[in-house]
Amino acid sequence: MTVVKDYTGAKLGMWLFLFTEILLFGGLFLLYAAYLHRYPADFHLAGKELNVVLGATNTVVLISSSWLMALSISALQQGRVEQSKKLLLGTLACAGMFLVIKYFEWSAKIHHGIYPDSPELLARPAGEVMFFGLYYLMTGLHGLHVILGGGVITYAYVLILKGRVTPQDFVFLENAGLYWHLVDLVWIYLFPLFYLIA
Amino acid sequence: MASDHSAVSFFETQPGTRGGITSWIFSTDHKRIGIMYLWGIMGFFIVGMLLGFLIRMELIAPGRDIMDQQTYNVMFTLHGVIMIFLVVIPSIPAAFGNIFLPIQIGAEDVSFPRLNNFSWWLYVAGASLALVSLFTGNGPPDTGWTFYVPFSSNVTTTNVDVAVMAVFILGFSSILTGLNFVTTLHRLRAPGMTWTRMPLFCWSLYATGWIQILATPVLGITVLLIFAERMLGVGLFDPAKGGDPILYQHLFWIYSHPAVYIMILPAMGVISDVLPVFARRDIFGYKMIAFSSVMIAFAGSLVWAHHMFTSGMSDTAVLVFSFLTFVVAIPSAIKIFNWVSTLYKGSIYTDPPLWFALAFIFLFSIGGLTGLILGSAGTDIHVHDTYFVVGHFHYVIFGGLGFGLFSAMHYWFPKIFGRMYNMRTAKIACVIIFTGFNILYFPMLIMGLQGMPRRYYDYLPQYTFGHQVSTVGSWILVAGLLLMFWNLLQGSLRGRKCSGNPWGGASLEWQIPSPPPHHNFVTDPVVDRGPYDFRGVERDDCR
């Protein structure tokens, strides 16, 4: 019996999975909405403390990575395997850069004594406690997704090396791309909600 | 077994392969995965049943009887967690859905067979982690299955961390099963298998799949937040830090109310499949039953806050959620009326699957009607958090899903094992279970109206009679269940051999040998008739 690969089915399954990811973050967005409604002034003040330059840089980095990902898929579809591989490495580099910048941001905040349950944070108004609590949870969960996405892309790279993902059979890379765009998309919402709210 | 290569039963080792345990636990065959789920679910059902039995024993008289308060809290928490997350939610979809959904639509397997195997592994991992939470840390969780904050976050010292991670993993397993089924139904229907020629069981799994995909992630984030609260003390639900515990309840019920439809919809699908086969006529209102499944999935996602009428929500919110709750009753009632109409003027065979199906209709109707009392905000204030809720819930879930599951077990048994259980014993077991069930749960409805609070270890003497009747009912129920399981086990080992179609079913699973071969279909099926078109379909004999 020959197995015919169901491309549409594979993509459909990926889209359904993306829905679950959106709803996973959706719970946190719901909490954000509720607490923003309750403490608008505190959210304004706390938002001022985040480093907009670093946040904006990260946004650019992540959008660039999505662009490289899309180029890589096109390259593979058109049979330019080597170029596709290089573009994937570019995507991974951007993902790494995002995480490094995130690391510096977090460690600066933690260095100033602002982290969940810290005495410094608890001395502040309730709204700021909520803001930074959500900041760490949401960017943390997003960061976890960046790491996972990076893992998936690395795996796609290995599959290309092994000749299992090819210009004729590229659905795995396409799905990895879909996942990566979702990770990007979540950040595009997180950025204004935390950095530009002030 | 038949010598024909293609006819080797899926229980037997496939010719040319090594067989053994790895051919099961790493199997991507939907039938083997379904059977493994079935055994797991049955095992945990027995555990959950024994825990329930012990709870009833403790409540036989006021004061301490067989356990202390803490043990009692642990018992009802475990009973809830095991029954909900390990038995009820996977039950029909993961076991019978896996075995029969691909066959019913004429497919060789689900869309993502390896993912299906991974779902089963996640189920095993989640179940193991749940067991680990019993024996490590500061003792098993005692929060109740709802894990309400602040008790679960910064009060209890019991092993909630591990338990919520187990729930997270089990949720992931459930999501992947739903995702697999939805994709399968969209992509792998055989030629001629149009959406309105699918058995209604498939329709119910389609609706269930969507709820699993869209609601379960919210549970995922909710339990992750409990974990974060316990580990980091973020304070999102802690009023002392500016958080709001009510938001936890919202998040929890945004999943957990739709989850009751994950539980009941597949059972409704089973009933919709069973009734026409035994009434020997087409189902009444096929399209409305299919549509009402999707309607329940949609409307059921918008009613969660009816669990929170007494939490201090605004009156507007209470009114809206109460109204929406009544809206969900409509598609459920559509199904009930259509089922009854299906029986009308049928030439009915009274075999065990039908007995369980009829018991389902009766018990689920009681469950549904008591649900309206809870859904109406005024009366809910009176019965909130009383035994009325416990009674209602068990009528809906045990009377509904439980009897649907038993009906499915008796209906598809000869297909899975190629043998038949003792019909007479099955009917006796059904009557005993039905009787014990009502003696166990009906007094709960009365005690609830009289004000007996749920989850209490001790109670006032005036409730003694009700509790005693209820406990006696639990003995009868357990006896009936044990008889039923024994009968099925006997049947699977020594029952009379049956050929392919003992009930005279018209859907595709009855057109292939029993037990199904490794490859479902020798030639790809082409469908040119509906699933309940019994013209020319005869019942095969069992020897």
C-alpha cells in the first residue's frame, strides 16, 4: 500500500494546533484585559519603566526572522536548497538574538529587585504588581515558545540535511514556518501591551 | 484465524512483524491505541468507583466512620480528578472514537497516526504523574477537582504542583486527539461518504473535537498559572497582592463547562447510533441531531459563569449567563425528542445496548431538568454547593456519559472481540445498575433541596436517613457494575463466536470482519447509502 501524503490535511492539523496556542495565550490576555481595566494608572506608570528601545529592537529582530523564514520556504519550494538552509540559519540567529536581548532585559529588571514576589515589587501599588507579574508570565511563556520554535526549525534544518524535507516534500518546513509566524504574532501583541501602554 | 493475510485480526501479530509488547505501545494502529485507552480507562474507572464507594461508606452515619477529615478531602479530590481527567474526558472519544471513527468513515487510520500514539503516551505520562502526586510531597491534593484558589495556591501544602502538571499533560493529550479527529473527518472520508452520510457518532466526535481544540488550552494556562502561583508567588489571584480569585474561577470554567460537553456529546453520538439499529428504522431528524451537536459545542462555550452565580458577579452577568444556559437546553431537548421519535413505530429488538441506551435517555432527562433548576439564577442561590449539584452532576455525567459508555461497550463488543457476552446477564446487570444508580443519587437531590452542603465530612442528624439510603444504593450500584464487567470479561474470553454483523447495523464498521483486520478495508469502500438505511441488512447469528 502506497502512502500518499495529505498536504492539506497536514496544514489543517497545524492550523488547528495554532488555534490551541492562541487560546493558551488567550487566557493570559484575558487576565491582562481585566487588570488593565482595574488599574489603568498603575499600568501606565509601570509601562514607563520598560525599555522601549530594547523592546522595539526585539520586535524588529523577530519580524526579520519571520521574513527570513518565509524566504527560506520559498527558496526550498523553488529548489534552491542551499539558500533555503542559509536562510534557516538566519532565522535561528534572529531567534537567538531575541533571547539574548530578552535575557539582558530580564536580568536588568531582576537586578533592580523587580521580579514576582520580591519585597521591592510588593511595596509598590497593586496594579504594578499585576503588571510585572503578567510581564514575566507572558514574556516568559512567549520566550519558551521562541525556544520551542527554534528547536522545531533546527529539526527542520536537520531534515533538509538528511534529504527528508525536499523541494518536493516541504510540508514540515511550511508548518514550522506557520508556527514561527505565530510566535512572532504573539510578540507583536505583547510589545504594545507592555512597552507602549504608557 | 483465517489464512487470508488481510483478514488477520488486529489483536494478532501482523504477519512479517515481531509482535510483542512494543507492537502495542508503539503501535500507530488506531484500533490498538483505542484498545489500550479502553483498558486504561476501565482500570481507572474501577479505582474511581472504589474511591466513591469509600466516600459513601464514610457518609453512612454522622461523625467519623472509617476515615478522618483530611483523608476524606483527599478521597473526594482523587475521585473527582481520576473520574474527570482519566476516565470521563478520554472515555468514549479516545477508546471507541479511536477504534471506530476511521472505520465508520471508510478510512484506513486517523490523519496523524504517530500523533495518535503520542497522545496515548501523554495519557500514560499524565496518569503516572497523577499517581506520583499521591505518594510524594506532602500527601495527595485535597483541594477538590476544581483546584480553586486561594486554597490551591497559597493555603494547602499538599502535592498540588504535581497534580496540576498531570492535568496539563492530560489536557494536551485530549487536544491532540481532538485535533486528529477533526482533521480526519475533514480529509479522510471515503468516496461517497458525504457529511450527511456519516454516522451521527462521527458528528458528535466532530463537535467534541472542536471543543477539545478550543477549550482545553484555557485549562492548560489555568493550571500553569496555579503552578506559577505556587512556585513564584506572582499573586495574580491573591487579593493581598492586588489579584482577584474570581478571575481564576472564570478561567477554570471557560474550560470546564465546555468540558462537560466533551464528556456528554460522544455519549449522545453513541445513543444516536444505537437506537436506529435496534429500532430497525432510520433515525428521526438526522440533520437536526447533527446540527444540535455543533450547536451544543458552540452555545456550551458561552455559559461558563453559571457555575459562579453566588461569586459576587454583577446581576447583568448573572442574567446573561442564566439566559444562555437555557439556550443550551434547546439542542439537548432536540436530541431527546428525536431519539424518542426514532423508536416510534420501529420494530424494536430489546438487546442489552438498547437497554443501556433507554436508561441513558431517562437518566439524562432527569439530569437535564435538574440542570435547569441550577441554571436559573433564583433557584441556584438556594441549591448552590449542595448535594443537589452532586446529584445533578452524577445524573448527567454518570447517567449520561456512563450509560452511553456502557451502551457503546455492549454495542461494539462483538465487533471488537468477535464474540458475544451473555445477553441475559447483561440485562440483569443493567437493571441492577439502573436501580442502584437511582437509589444512590436521587436522595442527593432531595438532601440538596433540604440544604445538605456538598463536600462536607460530617452532617446534621436530620440527613442521616438520606445518606443511608444513598450509601445502600452505592452497594447495589457497585454490585451491578462488577457483574457487568465480569460478564464482559467472560464474554471476551469464552463468549459465543459472532460473525461480522450480529445487530444488523448498516454503518461501515459492520461490513468488515470481527475483530477488524489490521487493514480495515480490503478494497477501498465506496458509500452510496446513509448510515441508518437498513434495507436488505440482515442480522448475523452468533454461535
